Amino acid sequence: MRRTLSLIIAAGLALGIASAAQAQMHNHGAAPEPAPVQKAAAQSAASTGKINRVEAGKKVVNLTHGPIPALNWPAMTMDFGVAPTVDLSALKVGDTVAFTVGKDAKGMYLIDSIKPAK
Ligand SMILES: [Cu+2]
């Protein structure tokens, strides 16, 4: 009995570790939070990053960004969707940029402003 219990605990710990590892994974584009009756007033979080790729036609940029404490994100490299109103034509690979990221109507993270940073 005691042995069974510790096996269960060990399994639970393993699961806990697995889900912690998953939280580290880079998939915060699709916010898994079950959005309750929450805000149309999504706040934007500001950060800086470096451009690795620009796909102006698809409105996607790949950035290596610093930590974004407001979103609880570590530093990472990722693709971002970019709001339709944002002009990507001035951005080049290798540019350091200042950007803000908010959420679109579906709760997807989306860059709502981005510009070269000095
Ligand atoms: Cu990221």
C-alpha cells in the first residue's frame, strides 16, 4: 500500500515536471487560457528584439526578443503575427527593433507596433 502510494506520488511528480517543461515550450501564440468574459481592452506589452526574418506578405516577423515580464515570457526567438496596420517595409533582417505586442480578437499575440530602435 505504502509502495503504491509512493508510485502514485512519483507519477504525479513526473507529470508535474512534464507540464513544467511544456510551459517552457514556445507556443504562446495560441493562448490556452480559457478566456472568461474578459476584456476587449487588451493591453500591449513593450519589448525590444532583433529581426531574423520578415515576411511582409504574410505579415509575419521572426524576432529574437528579450524577456517580457508583462506577459511572463522569457527571452526567445519566435514568429509573430503583425497587425495589418503595421508597415514592415522599413524593417530589415538584423535590425534591432522596439515593438509592442497585444492580442487580436481571437486572443492571438500580435505585434501592433514595431520600429527600428537606436
Ligand atoms: Cu516569444
